[in-house]
Amino acid sequence: MDLVVNGDRHTLEMDPRTTLLDALREHLGLTGAKKGCDHGQCGACTVLLEGRRVNSCLILAVTLDGASVTTVEGLAHPVQEKFLEHDGFQCGYCTPGQICSSVGMLDEALSDDDPPELSDAEIRERMSGNLCRCGAYPNIVRAIREVAAR
Amino acid sequence: MKTFTYRTATALDDGLEPGATFLAGGTNLVDLMKLGVATPEVLVDVTKLPLDEVTDLPDGGLRIGAGVRNSDLAAHPRVRRDYPVLSQAVLAGASGQLRNMATTGGNLLQRTRCRYFMDATMPCNKHSPGSGCPARSGDHRNLAILGGSSSCIATHPSDMAVALTALDAVVQVSGPAGARSFPLGDLYLLPGETPHREFTLEHGELITAVDLPGGSGSSAYRKVRDRASYAFAVGSVAAVLTVAEGTVTDVRLAFGAVAPKPWRAHAAEEALRGRPATRESFLAAADAELAAAEPLRDNAFKITLIRNLVASVLEGLS
């Protein structure tokens, strides 16, 4: 099967049980997306599939022949600088997922027919699929809020 | 995860070989396969089928393709405008990532999150018929108060299906024996003595669409959960209400997280039609439905919870 990751096309041969997350980490050496819970509950594995944020741990790679995936390694987005500026992390394990999720979330809000106001409460709701064990949420919200305000 | 073979479905009436299961968004099925609770021998991927459209129906209603992703459904202009209860319910479920993956058909067919069902090493009459149900004396705080049996008190976890139940949704299915349609409530079986049988679909029948009738009243969904976001419901209420001159002329109510299926509250509706749209009538209607509740040691609080939710949601709509 073929998978386009961060703009590069790869031809992969894998056991059909391989998730997108394992394909990225174990077959392509892209370890940005993290394996947290491996059950779609923590968001650490979040990547962008055709531009939309998804949990890569719950997608079988075999279903994605020809699809385009963006991982944190392929991103250059203002939200990354804002995470640094506002210290939007402590241990950093959830950060790649937080970054990918916030990029997807901001796109969802921008492309909405009736764009929402991204208040802190709205950002928290829309980012609730990404858990941060260190509790860096206030600074994560600050970082995203600044990008959203642009 | 047990090994399986994979193929893509090529037509709506493809059907399924023995031991095969359809795969759509995979948010529940892939998880259950990792847990060893689901062990399909063949996965038939239906996401390449042309089922991802939302289209207007001649009667003013809406046809939602079974492959429409939850996020697209919630954001659809007509769903937002004409069926707010549905948009609210979808957005109350899961997370942004999961809603981008999960489909309309898959959501209806998702399995209970009862901890004993989710654990292949535990007895459970659903995943291992006849092995018993540890939930009755064990952890049942979030399990059923309505529609359960001595064999099983699992709850259906969907928010979306609760809204669709209140909207009188009709399910379209297709299979080797042809196409048919039926009210959403008829998709689900109550557990009785056979809790491993959950759906009325024949092997190989595929949900292709969900139809909503036109011309609903005002509607809303309210969900109570243990944390502010991204948690399954402890109890929820979907309501569609029409009030004329202070009197309830039409009402449709469904409860979530209290029964093995999205629970249409017919007794409450009956008790409310023609009554004044007051908190007193709303509470009396809730009581009419909840009289049949059979709570266990740790889930009796759901009776009070649903009672108050019914009153609060209906007051908000009237």
C-alpha cells in the first residue's frame, strides 16, 4: 500500500493489524505521534489525515491506501511557536498530539459556515480529546487563544 | 489482536462472508479488536462506498448517509437549523478527533462500554453467553435502570442515537436479500435472556442511511457526565416539543445512558400531550416513564437525574 506522509510517498507492506500510529512509528521512524493509551482516549497519537485531526491509534493503516497524512514532523505552524512562548507543556509527551489537534481544531473553526468565537471555554471543549497528565492546560489554552485571535 | 483478512466492499448489497464484519470509522470496533472482545475473521471496509452525503428529502426531511462523519453531520447547515437536538447530541459525544472518524451508521451500532463487556477475561453474557453478569453485584453505577434483564444491564452509549430516536428517525438498510427500512427503535433488541443479540440486522445487512422526517418542533439535547467534556453520558435527554397557547400539543422524548437502547419515553409523552407546559406537568410525565425503573444498589440516582433533566430541558424549550 501507498501512504503519503508529510509530502513524501512511501510504499509499505504491513500486517493488516498495523495501526496508522504503528506504521508511522515502527515502519517510517516518525516518532512524533505518541502512543499514550492506544485506545483513543488520550489524544497523544493525533495526526492530520487529509488535513483533519484523527486518533492514529484507532485507524488500521491498510484502510488508508493512497491517503495523505501530516504528523508533527511535517508541521510549521504558528501554534508551535506559541506553545514555546507560553510554556504549553511540562514533560512534553502529549505535545505533538496537542499541536496536531490544535492545528486541526483551528482549521475546523475557520472553515465553519458560522465561525465560533474561540473563547477559553470553547477552546477547552474543542481540545478535550487531548489529555495532559502534567496539567499544562492553562498555558495550552493561552497558546491556542493567541493564534486564534489572529 | 487476532489476525484477520481485509477487503473493501464494492457494492451496498455485497453482504458478508461467515465470520466477517463491516468496518467503517473503526473508533469502537478497532478498540474492541485490540481488547480481544471483537475477533472478526474478515474486515469488510465500507468507507469507500458512496454513503457520505446528506441530502434533502421531498417531504422536507433529511437523508443522512451512513458514512457521514459525526463532525460533518453536526456542522451541516440543515441539521443545525432544523434539528438542533441532533447537532447538540453529536457534539456532546467523544472528541473532535473521534468525531472526524466516526460514522453515522457505526455510531448506531456501537457496543456498550460496560467494563465487564470490555474485558474479555471477565464473565459477561454479551461476549460469552451463559458466563454470567458480574455487574449486578459489582460495578453498575452507570448501567441500566430501564429495559434491562437479570442477564444484562448494559447501556447503549450513543448520544447521537438518543437524538435520532426523539426525531423519529428511520433506518435504511441494504443486503443480499434486498433493501428495507424501519424505525430506529426497531434496530435494537432488549437483552432478555439473549443479551449477545443486540441488533435486528441480518448478517450482511448494511445500514446505508438514516432518514429524518421534516417539520419538527423546537428541540434540544442535554447530557450529564462525570467530567465537563469527553466522557460518556451518565444520563441524557433528547426532546422535541411543540407548545400552543401554553399547552403541549406534541412532544417526543428519549433518554440516553439509562437503558440497553436509546430509550423512547412513550409513557412520558402520553402523559404530557394536551397538558399545560409547566414544570409540574414535565415532572409528572417523567414520573410516568420512570415508574418502570428497576435500579440497583448504585444507580438509583439516575431516576432523580433523568427526572430533573426532563423538566429542565422541556422548560428550556417552552
